[in-house]
Amino acid sequence: MATWTNPNELISTTSSTIPTAFHHHKAVPSFRTCISLSSKRRSALKRRCFGVVSCSFAPMESAKIKVVGVGGGGNNAVNRMIGSGLHGVDFYAINTDAQALLQSAAEYPLQIGELLTRGLGTGGNPLLGEQAAEESKEAISNALKGSDLVFITAGMGGGTGSGAAPVVAQISKEAGYLTVGVVTYPFSFEGRKRSLQAFEAIDKLQKNVDTLIVIPNDRLLDIADEQTPLQDAFLLADDVLRQGVQGISDIITIPGLVNVDFADVKAVMKNSGTAMLGVGVSSSKNRAEEAAEQATLAPLIGSSIQSATGVVYNITGGKDITLQEVNRVSQVHFSFGRSCC
């Protein structure tokens, strides 16, 4: 994705596979110049409008997007998203720890496993997290009801996130909602036990989502400098989860000059497997190429983009975005992902 946050700065993010969307920055009124419709939809509109002077259309419903933070790491990530002003989505916080839920800014907090854990958490035991989610399956199902797209975000390695997230994903996917997991893999210094629990949880989660983005926290060490406090390192991890969710949701919720709708996103992300995430920032004269290259080669990308089956990039910015800059961004992304584009 590429995003201009002001006329001189470009942030570029790339992840899995959807058509390109162009957006003005939120402070600038959006102007839509192109609407992408499927051939069926186009034909229906032509039939409706043929031979008449004017047409009226019923208001189109927007896609219902829900972001579900599971466990401590997921709840923290949701708080981060809410604080950043992510809009157009409903936020849910799921936890076994009643005390932790009191710190959640989510509009819809949900305590699970009340009989099993009595609101005291899982003590880092994924089996308890899984059993807690199973106990509260009906409540989780009701919370997800009516969704089009469900993001499940969690920090893998603990008890509730590792144990409950795959169950939440299974409920979502079986209900027919497009289900996207955005999770982190623990820092090495968190210990072998958490790493093993995270590995096993990610394997289970992979089987119950359409698309999975895994961010290894160790890669944040390439971003953070030597003086970064430990607390700030975990905040970085929360913010990366936010970027993964917002990068996809903004494409759907913010109208673009070349618009991409939910149907486009679903067509590509349904059962697509593992995705990668990259972010780049530049305010130089060559901001387009630099930001695109940074995103494509970003430390958060776990493997080469050349192995991808497709590329998602989203360009957002002020009115000074030029056609040539847009073209240069696309050339950089496509040159790195030749096999998919």
C-alpha cells in the first residue's frame, strides 16, 4: 500500500493480493473517478438505465467489518487501532481476564470461559484458552453475526490469544464470513515455551482463516534502535498489527479515485493462505520509488515478495499526487512480484 500523509510524504505498504485503489488523504475531500463493477453488475445497471433520462439507485450498504482482539496482545492492538482513529469498523475485545477487559477501549468487550477461569485468565495455558472459547461459542457466534469481514488479531504465545483465536476463527469461517488473521510471533527473549505455543497456535489458526498475516516480533529489532525501551518495543508490535488491519480495511471503507470494493477484496483474499506486510516512508524528491521499495523490501516481510501470487498496494495522499508517481509505485511493486502480476 502507498499512502501520502501530506503533500511531501509517502508511506507505502504492501501485502497480499487485491486490485489497486487510489485515495486522497483523509483531510482532502475524496473524488471518485472510476467505479469497478463486475460484468454482471454492469449489465444490470445498463438494463436499468437504458432508454431513460435519469435513474435512481437504492443506497448501497457498506461492508460490515469487525475487528476482534483476542487475549492481552489482541486487546492492546485493538486499543491502538481505536487510538489511531481507525474508522468504519466495529471493535471487539475477547479475553478470559476480566481485569484486562476493564482496560479495553473496545465498544464490545466479551469475557469468555467465565465458568472455567472465573475471570482470572489462563495463566499462559493455550488449552485453557481453547476450552474457554469452546465454553463461550454461542456468545462469540452472536458477536460475529452479520459480519462480512472479520479480522482476528492476537499476540501468539500466551494462553488466551493462542488458545482462543483459532476457535474464534473457526466460528467466523464456518459462518461464511471472510476471515483474516493478523498476529505476531513472540520475541526470542520471551522464551522457548512461548515460541512453541505460538508455532502450534499459528498452525491451528492457518487452517481456520482465509488469509493469515504473521509478523515475527524479532523483525521489529531491525526497526527499533538500541535505545528503544522494552515497553516501546511492544507498542511497536501493537502498531504493526494495526497497520495490517488498517491497510486492508481502509481499501474497503475509504472511497478512492480508482475504487476497490469489498467484492474485489473477497475475490482475492478468500482462501488465499499466508500474506506478507511491508511499510515504507519517504519525503524525498523520489518519494514514490523510495517508499515503494521500502515497503517491498521491508524487514516485516518474512519471505521474498517474488513468491507471492499477487500484490496489494493502496495509494493515498494529497491533491499533488501525479500520474507518473502512481505509475512508478506500480512499476516497483510489479518488478519485485513478476510471478503474480
